[in-house]
Amino acid sequence: MANWKKEFPDDDTYLPWLDRAVAQGEAVVVLAQDKRNEGLELLRKAAEAEAALPPPFGPPALQKPSYEMLGDELLALGQKQEAAVAYRAALTAAPNRRLSVLGLKAATAP
């Protein structure tokens, strides 16, 4: 990262998104260690920081939005109400995103 500004001095938009990808990875590692509360908190922080970024120009900067990832984890834990909130936040940033729509549908199903 230290060399990024040297290599791409005009690009001030990519590094924050790269930081978000790293944050997602760190959360997944913690979740894989069965530290659910800590992992969910890391995902929440990643999602909040992602939501504060301006929308990327062009294709999505991340393969999976952080709020959608948080929703998936919460849904897997049976926390449907919290998952629905996360999916709605994901849909605010990426309206009609298929996986977020499906997640919200599952989270709000009886």
C-alpha cells in the first residue's frame, strides 16, 4: 500500500475499498475461529465504514457487500430480525442486488 500512491498518484478512490476487503477477510478469519460475537462486530464495523465511502465508479469494488455478508452470518445464526436490517442496508447501497433480495426474503419469511 505504501507504494500505491507512488504508482497511481491520481487514484485516491481504490485504497479505501481495499481496506474494506481486508476488513471483511479479517472478520471471516475471526468467525472461522468460532469467535462469533467478535467476528460479527468486525463485520458491522466493516459495513459501517463501507457505507461511509462514496459509491465506486464502474463495477462494484467488492465481490460481496459487507452488509450482505453480515446479513448472511446473522441469518445463519437464526437472528432473522438483525439479518433483515443488514440486508436492507445492503439494498440501500445496491438496490435490487439479487443476493441481498434473496437474503431479505429469507430473513423475513415466517
